[in-house]
Amino acid sequence: MAAKQEPMDPVDAAWYHMDGATNLAMVTGVVLTSEPLDFARVKDVFAHRLLQLSRFRQRVVEAGFPYTTPHWEDDPHFAAEEHFHHIALPEPRTKQALLDLLSDIASTPLDYRRPLWQVHVVDDIDGGSAMILRFHHCVGDGTAMMAISQMLFDVLRDAPLDREASAPRPPRAGLLDSLARPVKRLLDQSAQVISSGASLVLHPEQAADLAQLAARSAGVAVGTLFKIPDPHSPLKGPLGIPKRVAWSEPVDLDKVKRVGKATNAKVNDVLVAAMAGALRHYMQQRGAAVDGMTIRGVVPVDLRRPNRALDLGNRFGLVFLDLPVGVAGVLERLGITKHKMDAIKRSPEAAVFLGILNIFGRTPRPLEDIAVGIFGSKATLVMTNVAGPRDPLYLAGSLIDRMTFWVPHPGEIGMGISILSYNDTVTLGIIADAGLVPDPERIADEFNLEFDRLCAAVDDMAVKSAKPSKLAQAVKCAAITVAGRLCKNKPLPGSAYCRVHQPR
């Protein structure tokens, strides 16, 4: 008897089809524990918790006419042990040896004859272990990964394997969540009106909003199609199969907040500006002429409703974010980043691209490949940000010291950058094409150095300013000047800045 098949959601199908030889659509996460992991107990945790979800016992099959589409099907030969691997690092068992192993794993496709996930437990890492979890993006996105972590990780060391399921804890608002709020509000209002059966005629304000959204959405789609492709740089070019991964040292979240408070910037503004600064310095080290350059990042924006926050699958749109890598001043770069972030917060771009992914998932793969190639040429990297657990957690009884993950970068995009917070620290993860960026650890190092530069600049200007508020004014002045607008104060001769805001 043939196994029962379930059609894959079109957005998930779009991500399934984005998988390619040079760009695997895989989410890869790693946790580092302070004590050795018990391999048998790790498998038991997965068996008692994660394998209760049907997705982790289902494989993907292509079926349909006139063209095939992906479907979920229970794997008739499912064997959990085939998805687990227990290994040890070779000597000298350094961080570089772990990065080499992770890079090899991230470059290797999963077995499409089986459910699309895999676990490696790695021994002998600074007295502890690493647990590497990979799953295909069609199973879920970064928010889904946080839902999975709630099932696998415990707040107590001795939590029982079959602990009673606690009330779901929706993930904290992501550091990019503010981009989604206006669009979410409009989508929710529209859905409420339509689902209730009420006529839009009786709700002219919603009808007007929908009409405005439709008009702006068409403009966004057309505008994206005609965007000039991103400039040539060390980060962009032909892709190969091997990937390289790296992660930064953890940054204290209080440190990020202190910079934000001093400059009247959001935590997210500070993180994105630090990332842009790291990319600028890395490209300069590679000999690139970056002054005046702007590159685009594709940013996933979660559009789940609060009551579906822990669902698997994909429910996010995309926005294009200009990164001011061509700006030399660290505070000026922060000011421009804040200006760019503020400018896209009310854009329907995220919802538009969720709709485009929905369409992609219903079309033949060759057509989707063409579209992904067109849109991928407009950007240099994928950047995502996930707010992880605030408190320390345990995996199979071992304390988790660090966690990070790597986001896929489909099409012709050669780099993915992820930011994850855990236990009041923030870590930057980088996955990149090895031919383009053979040394992503240098970008990770520059991310940490950029925070030192930001803190030094904040401290220096706070000392020189008569009032603390002038520091935030200076950042704002730099942003609006570079954006082509004028500061209300009279600029100094030969300067873009006024006397109040003039950097010292």
C-alpha cells in the first residue's frame, strides 16, 4: 500500500527547490557544552521530544501532473539511528579543527531518500562536546529552530526525558522584528475582515488600506526587478561547492545596549552597523576600494501571527537592506544604518516577497531558478537575526556554553550572516563560499573589533560633548547629511556638519 502523501506548503516548496549543488538550502546550528555529552542520552532526548513531530519522520517526494511538486510522505523505512553520528575531532582538537569539520558538514547535502535532518555529536572540545543539528529549510526557518530548541533544551540539568510539555513560549521579538510590525498589523486586520465574512464595503478604512497595499506592493516588485545588481566585490562572484564557516566571540548584550542608548539607536541598528563595519574592514584587507560603496543584504522578516509562533515551516518575507560599507566613520556608519532601517519599517516589501515565494512554490523548478537568479543578483549576502533564550540551558544534562547557527544563501548569493542572542550575549555566525571568502573568521574578528571602535567613539564624544544628547544629535546629523537632506543648523564652511554635530 502506497504511503499517504501530504502536499508541501508552497512557501516551503519554494525553499525546497532553492537547493542547489553550490548553495544548499540547509539550516545548520551548533551548541557547545561545558561537559561531555552522553551520546545515548542525546539520542533519547531527540526520540522522546523531537521525533514526536511528524516532519522529522517524513521524507520529500515529487509528484503531480503536468509537472511535479514536492509532497511530504511518511518514510516507510525510517530508522532514527541513521540520522545520528558520533565522532571526535582529530588532533590537535582546536577551534580551527572544529571549524574545518563544520565547513565540511555544511558543504555536504543531506540524503534525500530520508527525512531531511541530521545530528552530529562531537567529543573532545575543550573538555566538553558539540552538538550539530542540520535540517532542510523546507522543514523550517530560524524561528522554527527556536521552537525546536524549546523542545530539546532544558532549564534544569536533571530534567526528565519525558518532561511534561510546558506551555509554549513564543520566541522573543527578534532584533529585526520591528520591520515586520506594520505589515503584520495590516495583514492581520485584513484577514480578520475577510475571515469574518464582512464586506469590505462596510469597512472602507480596511478597503483603502488594502488598495494602498496592493499599489505599493506592485511598485515594490517592479522596483526590485529593476534594481541595479550589487557591485563587484570580494564577497560576490562565481560560486563553488565548498563552504567555510566561522563565528565571533560573544558580545555582551549590555555593551550593545549602551552604544544604542548613547546614540539614540536601537539594538538592531547597532548590530547591523557593526556587521557593516566588519565587512568594510575585511574588504579593505582584501585590497578592495570600498569608499562610497553600498551593498545589499537580503533580510528575512518573520510574519507569523503570535498564535503560530512555534509552528514549523516558513512564514517570512524578505527585505533588501542597504549596508553602508563605503562610509569610513564608525558613528556616521551607525547613523546611516539607523536611517536605512527606519526607512523600510513601513514598507510592504516583506509581505510582497512572502507572496512571491508562495508563487514560486507553485511553479516548475526551472522557472523558479530563473527568478531566484534575477533577485539574487541584486544582493551580496543574506542576513538574519534570531533572539534566542535569555537564560542558560542544558542539553541532555550538560550546560550549554555557546550556541550559533548558519543561514543558507540561495541563488547566486555567496554569503550568509546570522546573529543569535543567548544568555545575554550576541554571536555572529558566517557561512560563505570558500572560493570567495576563504577566511570568514577574519570577518568575525572584525565584528568584535567594531564594537571596540563603537564603544571608544561613544566614550570619546561623550567626553567632548557639553551634553550627552549631542552624541545622539551627531549621529542623526551624519545620517541625514549623507542621505541628501540638510541639518537644520548652519554647516561649517567646507564641512557637511554643523558646529554642534561636527565630529572631533
